[in-house]
Amino acid sequence: MEEKIEKHTIAVLVDNEPGVLARVIGLFSGRGYNIESLTVAEVNNADHLSRITLVTSGTRMVVEQIKAQLDRLVPVHKVHDLTDEGPSVERELALVKVAGTGEKRIEALRLADIFKAKVVDATLTSFVFELTGTTAEVDDFVGLMAQLGLVEASRTGVVAMSKGAAGF
Amino acid sequence: MSEQKLTGAQIVIKALKDQGVDIIFGYPGGAVLPIYDALFQQNDIKHILVRHEQAAVHAAEGYARSTGKVGCVLVTSGPGATNAVTGLLDALCDSIPIVCLSGQVPTHLIGNDAFQEADTTGITRPCTKHNYLVKDVNQLARTLHEAFYVARSGRPGPVVVDLPKDVQFADGIYVPPTEVKHKTYRPQVKPEIARVEEAIELIASAKRPIFYTGGGVINAGPFAAKLLTQFVKTTGFPITSTLMGLGAFPASDQQWLGMLGMHGTYEANLAMYNCDVMINIGARFDDRVTGKLSEFAPGSKKIHVDIDPSSINKNVAVDIPIVGDCGAVLEDMLRLWKAKQKRADQTALKAWWGQIEGWRARNCLNYNRTESVIKPQYALERLREALRGKDHYITTEVGQHQMWAAQFLPFDQPNRWMTSGGLGTMGYGLPAAIGAQLAHPDAIVVDVSGEASFLMNMQEIGTAVQYRAPVKIFILNNKYMGMVRQWQELLHGSRYSQSYSEALPDFVKLAEAWGCVGLRATKVEEVDQVIQKMLEVTDRPVIVDIAVDEKENCFPMIPGGKAHNEILLGPDDSPSDATPEDGMVLV
């Protein structure tokens, strides 16, 4: 009775109050759920609301548990499973530092152009690229840069939103 | 609304009064001195001084569970708060409404490793339903009212409000507890009617039905218990319950099968295993109840009523989930059952009862009624007879005596039985008994105890003496941590590693040292007399030391990792094969 592991992107609207992120993270660590990515920032300044986007994986039963557990946290307003609720867009932003000279440096710049990455810092021996894309695109880009002098990568994790006119 | 300024400490007292608090259990310390000062200057709230903060929470639990109200606790910062942690988690596991106020170092010292500082909200986050750190005195009243709302609403639980000392001194505005409209927390009380209709159809079609009920019915209030009883009587179905749910349906009724689970009755467990429709009302498919999950009630359709959506499909996938308050759901069920003129399949039900009576005839709670030694079951049977018809409440500690109490003491009403179910906290029973006794001064409150559990919070005798709470501590003394010993005997080759209670005190002398009454029974014929004497004492606590059979084991028993139909009935009924390894690792 091996159940299939599913990957889900879940958006959570919470009160932006002290400890709320610890509550969410504590829930995942305490109950042994996976977090593949988690992003959080305030999205409504007037009402002090923050939006958390998290990517998790588990069997259908576990994913349903995760949503129910999130929903019963007192400061949580809404929980939406973007994977379940129809088409959505997902994006990550990455900063990627590459150092090198000569042919490798030129190749890095050429690939950055193909991926529509922006150069946000340049020295004679390095670039910092800014790239926005899906997790897979960012993975690909970082993978390629690894062969061209990758120094470090910093990624935001996934932010996501449903397609169409309807809001959260 | 008066704009009159109060100090934070005065706001605390006013908020507690407005929330209907009449008793608060606590222990003073540096960080709560302003609140203790405010308590000193009023007479509406009675403060009960415990001897350890863990006991303050358990006492508040006993108070809450015997009254249906929110229990209230006051502890100081640092060790005061950390000592309360076990009690808080106990209340979380058993869904008991508690508001615990903790002192905190002044806001400007938070994070500086100040004296008696602890990250209380951090430590208690996974042990509470919710917690707050109040940094602004003008948010204090609103936060306290919200804490009470969160504690008692939906699935009840403990809430901590951490109060820095400067906030207790500061002047602020009080706001009364107007209808709290919490901006996010609004649990679903009323069920989806379509789901209830589906459930009714399934219930009416059942051939081998069973009600499996839990603490959710108790938490929904006495009215829910009444509705449950009515519905069960209307359908004529058998009913079993978890440890937490005892008393929601009268144990004296013929339809009652006794408790189910690891130490449940043969008939309850076999009926669960063989049922075709399971009606779970306010229980959570806990591992003590289900046993081996893959063989849990195979071939049954399951209805699950719970106010907490996260309880549904957590351990066991169900066919008809119904989110709502047990009372509200039962009301709808009963109404629809009558409106649709439903009737159970009488022929099938008759055959089902025939099967159940066959299991019942095994008389699974039978034991060796010897004259040579006091059997713990015998002592409880005699206690049961002595309490018959008397207004009484029972608390327990954790272990064999707890299971025997659940098996041998009948509960015909809700809120009469208080035991640490989810967390299994030894030392729960005495403080819980004190809390229940203070809420019901004229009733008989008995803490059914073991000698090892009693030692864990025996300092609370002092509390009971101070407030003249005549609790009866009924120790089934087998000189072992009995349940540990039992598992060691059955699973670890009788190697009794560290489970013998060495160096026990003389409990009679101990009682006398506290100014209590101490009684002892060592022979079968002394039991009745000792119980009689115990019940005659009404002005101070009584410690009763019953020297019971040291080797008695608690049966029936479903060994870890086994299914309901693999239940062992007695010592001669040894496990069919060695407990499988995956069962061994289970607790």
C-alpha cells in the first residue's frame, strides 16, 4: 500500500505578529513534515498581514493534514493549496555570483543573456546575476554556472499565485 | 465605557473577574508580585497556593474538567513557567481549557539572560493551543479576553499569556469582554447538513453498528452527553468509549460495552473489529484505541464527528467526515433520524447483539478472587460499592491503577472522571483531585493512585491540608511501577529494570505528619472497613494505603502492534507469537 508522494505549493495568509513564522516552522519540524521552500513577507501593511508560500511534499493524507494543521493555528487567516486549486504561476528570484576571466567569463555572460538574467554587479573578475524564473529554470542556470566559476547562489524560494481574476 | 486608568496588575484581576474566574491556582515569585499585590486587595477571586507549578496546572485541569469552565493558573517567570510546561502539554493533549498567566522579566531586559528569564512563549509554543507576550499595557485586557475565548472555543486547550513585570506596573485602559469577534479563529460549530444526512442514511443501513465516542462529547457539555444517550437509546446500537469519553453515556446501561482499546473490554474491542458501520463521535483514533492500523475495524464504513478538522483522516481514513461540535451534530442527527422516520434493521441488530452477548459472556474483567491477598480489582469493586449513590468525582494517576479504575468504576454522568489520557502524566491525579474538590466542596473526590505516581506530586498534600480539601488518596500499593513491570514481564523477559519502588515511606505516618488521616489495609477483610473510615473523613485529606498483589497484571490487553482481535484476556492467554519487532518499538 505504498502511497504516492505529491508535491504541493501552499499559500498561507497570516497575521504579521511576533512568533507566527516560528509557529509555522515548529509545526513542520514537530510533526515531521517536509519543507522544500518557504518564503514570507508582509503583503498588507494596513492590516499587518503576511503571506507565506511553502512548498512541501507528502502523501495525500499528509498534505491534507498539513493544511488542516496550518488552518487551526490561531493567527492563520486562510490556507490555499495552489497545486490543488487549478493553474498557478510560481517564480523564484536568485542572485548568482560567478568569478572568472577569459572564455568562461564570456560564456557566463552569454548564458545569462539566454536565461534573461540581469547583471546587477560587475567587476573585472566577477558578475552577480539576477534571475527570475521557475525553480527548474533557476536550477538549470545555477547548474550551468557551476561549470563556469560559480561562487555562490542565493535564492528566495518559491512565491506563487493562482492564475485568473480571482484573488486569495 | 470608563476611561479610568488601571495598572496592568489591576487590569489582570478585572479581566479575570469579568471572565468569571472564581479560583486561580498559582505560586508567587518576583515577576508576578504586582499581580499578587492586586490579588491581596480583593476578595472575589480565591487564590490557591500550590506547592509546585506543575500541580497548579493539573489542579486547574481538575477544576475545568469537573465544572466545564476555564481553569486559571498564575506562575512566575523562568522556573515558574518551565515547571508549568508538563501541565500545559497535558491540557493540550486532553483538550482542557486553561488560561495560564506567567510573569516575565521587564520588557527592556527580555533577551538579556536576566534573572529568572525564560523564553516562555518559545518554550510553550508547541505545548499550548496559543500563547501571547503582552508588551503594551493597553493591549492587555483585549489579549486576556482573547485568551479565554481561544481556550474555551472549538477544541479547547491551554493558552499562555506572558506578562512582563513593567507591563504589570504600567497604567492602561481596561476594555470589557464584549462579544469577542476574533479576526481569524472561528471554529466551525454547526455541521454541514448534507454530511449529517449522509451519515443518517449509513447509520440506518447498518447491520453491525457501533458508537465509538470520546472526550469531544464531554467537552461539548452535559447537553451533548444527554443527546448522545438519547440517540444511542433511539437506535438501540452498542456503544463503547475512549478513556477520555467515560461518563458521556451511562455505564449502567445495557447498551454500554465498556471502554475500548489496549485495556478495553473484550466485547468492545471485538465489536469494533467486526462492525460494519462505526460512528465515531468526538474521538480521535488514538493509537491506544486502534492498535494495528492496517487491521483496525477492517471492512467497516466510518463516520467521524470532530470539531477539529485536523483530527479527521489523520490516523484513519474515514468515509463520512463531519466537522462540528459534538452537541450540534448530535442534535441534527437526532432531529433528522426522527424526521426521516429512520429505524435500525432490527433483525440484523438482534443477530449483532447476540454475537456481542457471546463476547460479553467471556466476562473479560474477571480475576482470581482469592482471600489470601488484596487484588487491586477487588479494592476498586469495594470502592465502587461504597460510592454507589453518593455524589462523587474520580481522578487517577497513570499506570495499571488508572486502567483498573477505568474498567471497574462505573460513570453514569459526564465530568465525573478526570485522568491524564493523552500525555499519561504520573502525578496528575492528586492536584486534579484538589481542583475538583475545591469546585465541589461537598462531593466526595477520590484520587485512585499508585504508590509511584503519588510520590511524583505528593507535596500537594500540603495544598489540600491548607484549604481543607478532604480529597481521598486511594493508593493501590503494589510496590512497583506496575505498568512498567507488566510490560517488562510480557515483553522483556521479566527483567524488572528499575521498576521496583524502593524505600517507600510509611504512608500512614506520612499522612499523620501532614495532619491528615492515614489508613492501611493489608488483608482482604480490612478493605471495606478502611473505605468506610476514609469516607467518614470530611475535614481533611485521607491517604489510604492498600497493599495489593504485587504481581497482578492488567487485562484484557492488546499488545503493541496487535489488532483488536488479538486481545489477551488473562495471564494464561500468552501472546500467540512473540510480539513482532515493529510492535516492540511502540510505547
